[in-house]
Amino acid sequence: MDKIILLDGNSLSYRAFYAMPALQNKSGLYTNSVYGFTLMLERMLEDIKPKYALVAFDKGKQTFRHKTYQDYKGTRDKTPSELVEQFGYVRELLDSYGIKYEEHFDYEADDIIGSYAKLAEKAGLEVIIISGDKDLTQLASDNITIYYTRRGVTEVDHYTPEFINEKYGLSPEQIIDMKGLMGDKSDNIPGIAGIGEKTAIKLLAEYKTVENVLDNIDNISGKKCEECGSYMLEVDKKGTKMLKCSSPTCRNRKVISRLTNLRCDNCHKKMTLFGSGENSTYRCVCGNSLKQKEVDKRIKNNKKDKASRVDMKKYMKQESLGNNALRDKLLGLKLK
């Protein structure tokens, strides 16, 4: 089967720019993005040996998506001038290879790549998409593989339907739903407050789509916020599990459990605290548990032991440094 490679020009230029050292030519022109892009292109041409190739670029700052959502990509930093001055040379590089590139107002490089990927698949070609943008993984199929540049210009993951299912437990089409639920900070898409990747995957495993999640919102297990009535979402942050209100304007939170510094008597691993107040319980992964009252009793006893040890230390210090009679006795033991 003949192959076609579709490259995300902007994404790969960015990756190359930040992966390579700040190289410059004699004229002071930065060349790190062009150089990194060349290394990546050479490797892909050699490894894949495609019959067809196309590079897609973003053309304008405004796309058709801005008409629906004005703040789309509104939080992105300005592109460094050291990178901007290299975009033209990347295009010249492609001309020297005889590789065509395409860009359109109102559309992003992703849209161009997606369109060509579907057309090429229908034409019976094996499609390889090369990008640092995970949004394109929704296109994965039996004949479309996304080479995601995970790090720098050399470390690449191959996103196939099987890889996506193993990594997320989802189908490629559900990547769209996952992004819709959790949002995307890089594109300034908010998603649903309090829902991260884990919660989104859990919901989609049961309800399959965002639409079904919304249609079954009353059937989704979970507590409602006592202050505003919105649903409380479970959040795991640095060993502390809590219920957080899904409303962006409500600050209500309740801790479910948190990892503590208390060590288990049996296996010496850190124990997790569940609940609050006198009825709370410390539990270990080995099955051992302690009630809060037992822990409080231990702390109280430890404080007494510590106090007695401190008193003894003070006593010994006073005896050794301040008692003249004791010092005289010691001098009397000196051998003649």
C-alpha cells in the first residue's frame, strides 16, 4: 500500500525551535527551528518512505472557530520573533525537497490535515500524520496513524486505535468527547469545571458521549453541593481526595481522604485518613486500620514521653555542667 505523510508545519516548527539550542548563522539569523525541522523531515522520509507528502500551516490568527467562540486560543503567548523569522525559510526548505505545502485563511493546519487524511484513506493510501498536537489523534483508524512528537524532534508515539484504547480505554472518536469534558488549556477551552482526564474517561466508559453524559446527569452517582445545588466532583490532588463543586463560582470543597505521615505498625507504609473528627479512620493498604481516638491517645503519650526526655536532658545537662560537688568527686577519681 502506498503511503502519504501529512505534516503539521506550525506544530513541528515550534517543537524544533524549543528542542534545539539557539543556533544562529554568521548574519545573526536564528536557524534552530529550520535545522530541527530538517532532521525530523529527513528521518520521516527515510523511515516511512512515502510516495506522497504534504505540509499544512496555519495562515491567519482568526479562524471560523473564533466566530463561535471569540476567546478561542485567547491565552496563548505571542510567537517569539526568533521563530517567526524562520517560518519563511522552512517553506523554502520544503521547496528544495519538492514537497508541497498548503495554508488557508479561516482554517487551521489541523483542518487541512484532517481533510487530506480522509480523502487519502478513501483513495486506498496508508496515512501517517506527524504532529505535536494530540487533537489529531481523533483521526486514528486502521489506515491512519498519528506520529505524535512526544518530546523534542526524535521521541515519537504512534497513535493507532489500539494504542488509544490501551492508553485511555477509549475509541479515537471519543477523544473529541474527552476534550469537550475536560477542556484544553492550550486552546483556552474551559470544559466542565472540576473534570480532568481521569473523570472524563470514567464518564465516557459508561456513557460513551458528552451528549449521553448530559442526558443522564441525574443518574450519575455523586453528591450535590449543599451551597448551590450543583454536582460535587471527585478530585485527586497530591494524595488528597476531595469533593469539589462543579460550579465555577462556588468554592465548596470537602476532603474525602488524604495521605498522612502516620506509619502503619505492620508494614510501615504511610496511612490514609478517611473522614473527619472523632469518627475518622486511618487505613493502610495492607488492611490495618486505626481509629482517630487511638491515634490521639498515641500522640498524647508521645508528648508525655518527649517531655520526660526533655526534662531528663535538662537534668543531665545541669548535673554535668553546674554541680561543683559532682565535679569534685570526679577529680578525686584521678589516678596519681
